[in-house]
Amino acid sequence: MITLFHRAKMRSTRFIFGRLERGPYLLGERFSALDVLYGTTFALFAGSPLLPPSQDVSRYVERVTSRPAFQRAARLDA
């Protein structure tokens, strides 16, 4: 079971990291709901062993979390 989970996690990680090598957002040049989901999740897990270190992901998290809507939501959540 763990091996199956690990393989699935590695496949999805490679896919996501590959997408971020090609553009600023997961669907290319346009920000989407997919970026809200993954960008905020990656922000939560930054520095965790669950998320391998990556400059592309770090820059992606910065792009997502610096958006005005994210900043407003963060202020409301504080």
C-alpha cells in the first residue's frame, strides 16, 4: 500500500514540477483554480519532507501568495 502511494506521489510530483518548469502557472500563462489549490498547499508544506525542495516550486508559491486576493484572505484569516 505504501509503495503504491509513494509511486503515485512521485508521478504527480514529477508532473507538477514539470509543468512549473514550462510556465508561471500550472496551466501555462493563466492563473487558475488549480493554482489556488496547489499553490496554497505547497505554501503550507514548504520545508516539509513531504514536499521535495525546488526553486521552481518556491518561485511558484511566491507568485501565488503575493497575489492581492491571497493577501486579502490571509489578512482576514489572521
